[in-house]
Amino acid sequence: MEAVRSPRSRSAMTKCIATQLAEMVNEKYSEEEKIAIAELKTLYLQTIQLDVELQREIYSLEQKFELKHDVIFDKRKKILQDFKKNHGDSTQNDNVTNFWLRVLKASYTEFISKKDEQILGYLNDIRTKLYNNPVVKFEVQFHFDKNEFFTNDVLLKTYYLNCVPDVEDPLSYDGAEIYKTEGCVINWKNPQDRENKDSEQTFFAFFNPPILPSDETDPNYGDINNILQNDFELGFYLKERVIPKAVIFFTGEITDCQSSSDSDSDTDDTEESDADEVEDEGSSNCADK
């Protein structure tokens, strides 16, 4: 139920390359220049510490305004509940009674099967909750009406954020990042539903993220790492765009969608190829050492 990835914890190979680059850079400077650069880096570390403190303050402020957002979201939920009460359930997916189903289909369609649509018809709200102490994390909460599929009232996905620099490489700090995610147990009423969800491509796999192997040489490491990276991006996407902008996702007035495209894949492949070339060059040097 828990998946961990340390985006700021770099592999030994990457650190070796970074060390080599730093050594190459240092060779360009005189001793006096190296001293000046070291002092400048010390000042840079101080700005990083300020960034860390600022991020904490931002999260504290966000918590304060989260309560105000919830008041508005409660009103949104009531409008949807009243509409469903007055108009009954609908088999039309574009009806307001299926508001959240349509919102989800508009925001990342590739994860939702036809069977998922039946279940998500019972989804009555999606919220987030931010925690700032003792650790920084946020929950994405999916609230369901009573239904024939599972007993849970709420399905949770929790994302943990790292807001401090890597002690081994503090200069690489570039802001808070998600490093761990946890799903939840879905209490399916029908064992066959549970078996199907374990074997099929389904939206509900979102609540059971894969576990990243501790060994980076594991043949599944790269694929799982990519899945988790997409999962982390999806968590932020739900929190920052889908939930607050739900009504314009529903109406189609917003068109962005958290799904892969050919152009994105081509871009990613190019970037990965370039990155592999750089790492290959560095790895040969590391091997020589």
C-alpha cells in the first residue's frame, strides 16, 4: 500500500558524474577564485534555507485557506446532492448526477474502464487535506455514497512531501517534492471485483501504487519509477487543478487532460535519450576510477 521514491536522493552513478563535473570546473579556477566560489556557495545555501522556511510558511497559509475553500466546497456538494435527490440517478454520464465521473473522465480518461464508470457513479465528492506537522503531506479523499461494490465511505491516497535539502547534495535542492505515496485497502463486497481490479487496467489501481525496488539494478526499477513519477504528478494535478476547477472540467471549458500523448512520448523519449548519453559518458569515467 506504500510506494517510496526519493527524487532528490541521487544514484551513486549520478553522484559520481556530478563529482567529476565539479572537479573539472574547479580545475578552471585559481586558488583565490576557489575560495571566493566557496564563500558564494555558502551564501547560496543560506538562500536555500530561506526557501525551506518560506515553503513551510506557504503550507501553513494554505492550511488556513483550506478551511475557507471547504466552506465553498460544502456548498458545491449540497447543490449536487440536491440535484441528484430531485432528479434521481441517471444512466447518462454527462448528466449532473454523474458530475464527478464526468470530471474524472475529462481530466484523465485513460484510467477509467466501463466497469469503473458504474462504480464512480456513486462518487459524491473529491477533497484534499493538507498536513504540515510533524510531516508535510496531503490526502486526496474520494467520498462515495453507499453502493453495491465496496463498504468504504472514503478512499484515500496520501502523498508525502520532502521539504528539506539532501544532506549529501544540498545545492541540488529545487523546492518541495513528493517522495512517498500511500493508498488504501478497498473492502470489495464481491471477491470477484477484487480479483478483477488486481488483474485489469482500472482507475482503482490508483489506490494501490507499486512498490519501488530498493535495488536500482532491478529490471523493474525503471518502469515502476516512471509509474510513480506519473502518480506523483497526478496527485498534484488533482489537488491544484481538478478539484478547484471541477465545474469547468465538467462543462468542457477546460481541455487539459492528465493522459499520455504521442507528442509527449516523443519528447520524453528524446529527453531520456539525451540523459542516457550524458550518463554513459560519465559512467565510463567512473569505471576508470
